[in-house]
Amino acid sequence: MTFEHAMVGDVHVLTPKKNLLGQEETLALRGAVEEVAARGNPKIVIDLGKISYVNSSGLGSLVGMMTTCKNREGTFTVARVGERIGSMFVKVKIVFIMDTFDTIEEAVAAAQKKTTA
């Protein structure tokens, strides 16, 4: 598997092990998000702490995953965004549409808070 899947309470934490380049690693991650979202009200955190690069295909997939979750009245947050990926998020203005957090704990708390508010 190209990513790790853990549960923190009712929040799914998905951690890619390979850079998101629009290939098998990205498709597997997107498939997992769609599977969780199909059950309704998904709460998903993508932990980018184990990767160092996301290309345009990977960015597009992350935006698609976020849209899938929001369309199902769920939450989608990103945690542990490294400096290189963070710079890219700023350049393409993803930081204005996607919630990002320094730690998994902060991202999980935000996901839980949004769905209880």
C-alpha cells in the first residue's frame, strides 16, 4: 500500500508514503478518500509529513479529494505540510481554499469541531 490509514476517533488519517505525482500513489489515496466519502459525512486528514513533493496532478487530486468530502458534508484537512509543498500551496493559492495544520492533532481537532458545530 502506498499510504497508511489510521483512525483517530472518528477521523480517518491518511498518510502517503510516496510523493503525489498523479500515478498509483495518488490514485490509491484518492480511491481511499472516495471510499470513506461514499459512507457519508467523511472526516479526513491527509498527513503529508512523510513526503516532500506534490506535482500539479497531485495538487489537482488533493483539490478533488477536498471537493468530494465537502460535497458529502464532510471535512478535509491537510497536516504536516513541509516547506517545499507549503511553498507550492502558497504559489497556487491552495492555502485559501484548503485547511492546513502544522500537526495531525490540530487537523483532527479541526475536523471534529467543524462537524459538531
